[in-house]
Amino acid sequence: MVNNFLARLSDTQEDVTLREEKTYTILFYAKDQSFFIGLKDKDLVTARKEGEAALLDTLDISKEDACKLRVSLTVPFSVSENAAGVDYGLSFCPNGRSLPKDA
């Protein structure tokens, strides 16, 4: 069970931007009920922490509950060539992957 963030939105398009910040973007895809966190800052570790915390806050859920959701966390090529092309997931979930040290 998550906070009903869709109730706060004026339109219910398929792709909904939940948060747009300098260091990350969080999207919700209604079609497959998944979430996307895109890191936009070269300090990937900080951007990831901020994006993950914002997801938990926006949905008003625990880390354990977040791990039950479908969440992709990626880095665009324009931010880091070394880190792009990988779904890192949430750092605190069993399937979460570490960011590359040389990103």
C-alpha cells in the first residue's frame, strides 16, 4: 500500500512525473505500475540517496515496502558514460547494484 499520489494530480496520463529536481527525476508508469529514478548529477552517490529518499517520502513507505515495487534507477549517458546502460535498482534492496567507482 502506497500513498495515493495520483489523487493529487490533475490529469492521469500514463507517464507521471512525481518529482523533478536538479539531481534526479522520479516518474511513474501507469501501464506497468512501475517507477523510474533517473540520476542527473555527476555526484551519483548523493543523487541516488536523494532520489531514493524522495521516492520513500512521496509514496510514504518504508524501505522494505519500496523493495516490493518495480523500481528502475538509471544514469543517462550524458551524466556518466561509465554508469549508463545499467538498472541499479534501489541501493537498500537485495537486487540493488552498486554504482561504479569510476563514474
